[in-house]
Amino acid sequence: MNPLLSVTGLRKNYGLVEVLKGMDFEVTAGEKIALIGPSGSGKSTCLLCLNFLEKPNAGEIHLDGERIGVKLGRAMSDRQLAPQRAEMGMVFQLFNLWPHLSVTENVAIAARKVRGLSAREAHELALEMLAKVHMTHRADASPLELSGGQQQRVAIARALAQKPKLMLFDEPTSALDPELVHEVLKVMEELAAEGRTMLIVTHEIAFARDIADRVMFLDGGTIVEQGPARELILSPREARTQAFLKQIR
Ligand code: ADP
Ligand code: MG
């Protein structure tokens, strides 16, 4: 089967500093991949490069056979990139909901802008996505009235409303109070069970072990080791992976 996402030779520098030093990996449709690694190893940069929120310096990214960010050998404009970006639903550490819009409007706006749905269709889709993240009861609330865990679940619904082919999560629970982490992980677990394709940057190692099909360990801008989640987490082969896992447990 052709991979849904294929990344080859991905490099990124900030000034003189090379942050991604040539990453190669593939993601099959339906696969859940956890990307782990120390702070500063390039995890966030990698996710941002996938949809050209940061422009890679070298390498190719293909989603469903289509090259991201480059058309006929030329860099695509933001306007040309918009439909490609819509295929990847991003969830960040900080949720960035619009405070002046209701929960439903926050989700509907994604569907309207990105997928060009009518106001009515977008509203219906928003309610459907809010049900998935168990937020129907706060559909009319302002994001300001919600807990961090609830806001993050709304942010997940917003990403889902783009109808993406791939979900990208960047430490979605890192900014949450500990007692709120579980409700967000539970929603992610339910999405995983639906067969969605997910690439998840996380420090929740137990979650990665239980949910991910595969774990990739990134250090210093290279994939040091990757393998089946349980195998890599329980018995890592590389010294750097062993040291990292020991330290965060
Ligand atoms: P991680 O998400 O694994 O913690 P990042 O991808 O955020 O790592 O960062 C990788 C490296 O790139 C770090 O050394 C960081 O300081 C640097 N970096 C990240 N973003 C920028 C930026 N916009 N400008 C300059 N350096 C950056
Ligand atoms: Mg990061």
C-alpha cells in the first residue's frame, strides 16, 4: 500500500543552525505514530514543516501522492498552500480559540473557511464534531468559561472540522493541569480507535505505548530509532533512547 504521508530528506535550518538534519519517514493510512524526544530535538519544527508553516530547506513531503508546497518546481504561495494545509488538522499545546466567538462558532469557522461550507452546513458539522469530543453541553459557551481540557477538546473538534486526512498533535496535554490531561487523552484514544491517521508529539509515554502503532525517537534533528511502540518503549536499542526514556519515567 502506498503511504499516506511520505517525508524524504527533510532539512530545516534557522540561520546557521541546522535543526532537522535529514528526516525520512512514512505514515500509512490509519497508522498512529508517536514522536518523542528531548526538548529542542526538532519535534515541533518537523510538524510545522509538514504543512509548510515553516519552509523546509530541503526534502520532499507528499501527502496522498501530492507534493506539499511545491508545484512545477516552484514554491507555492500561502493561497495555493491553503487547501493542502487543510488536509492536516493541527492541534497545538496552546489552543488559541477565538474568545469573542462561541464554542460552536470556533469550530464552524474552520469548516466554512477551509472547506467552503454554508453557514448551516458548517454549524451542523461543528455540532457533530463537538459531540465527538464530548463538548455538546458547552456548545453555546464562550471559550473563556471553559477549563483548559475543555478548550483543548474544542480545538480538536476545530481541527476535525477541516476533514483532514491526517491529524498532527504537538504536545496537546503539556499546558494542562494534571487532572485535565486524562479527558484529552481519552478523546485522542477514541479518534485513534476510529482508524484516523495521527502523528502525535507527546511526553505521555504510557499513552504512546498503548495507543501508537509506532514510535519515532528524535534527537538532535535526526530519527535515532523507530519501531513498534511497545518494543521501542520497553526495550530501546540505542543508548540515547534508553537515556531519554529513563529520565522521563
Ligand atoms: P522540540 O519541539 O523538539 O522541543 P523545536 O522544533 O521547537 O524542538 O526546536 C528545535 C530547535 O530549533 C531548538 O534548538 C530551538 O531553539 C530552535 N528553534 C525553533 N524554532 C525556532 C525559530 N523560529 N527560530 C530559531 N530557532 C528556532
Ligand atoms: Mg516542541
